[in-house]
Amino acid sequence: PTASDILDIKKLIQNKTAELATIKADYLVKKREFEDYAAKRQAIKRELLEHKAYIARIRTLPPEVLGLVFLLYVDDSSQSPWTLMQVTRSWRATALFTHEIW
């Protein structure tokens, strides 16, 4: 290569290095934005699930009926009443007062 070719290649390398640095900076900004959107999305999904759970029809069941559902659940020997007690306070109370499941 001639001296002129070497100078041209060095300029090209310098320009591409600068372009790469700019692209990397843009990438990092976009990555942070994406992570922020992903976190917001997850927070909204959690909030939506909480709202749906709050109005779920199973919350309106009387404890006696819920106790019968619990009996059917633990009829399968692989299911434990302890699992039911971890759902909500009212399920815990119902499980404790449904003596047949123990």
C-alpha cells in the first residue's frame, strides 16, 4: 500500500471507530429505555392481576362452600391443606376451621 492508501485507511478506521462509539452509546440508551419499559410492563401486569384477584368470584363464596371445595382439593393425596392456607387470610381461616381436611 502507498502512503496515501495508508492515510485513507487510517481515516476510515478512525471514522468507523467514532461511528461504532456513537452506535454503542445509542444502544445503551435504547437498552435502558427498553429495561424501563419492561419494568413498567411487569408492574402494570402485577397490578392488573391484583385487581382481578380482588374481584374474583371465589372471594364471594361463603366459608362453608369454600370448605367443601377444599375437601375436594385435598381428596387428591398429593395436595396439602398447607397450600390452601397460603392464598389469603380468609382461605387460611377457612382451612383451619374445616377440620375434615386435616
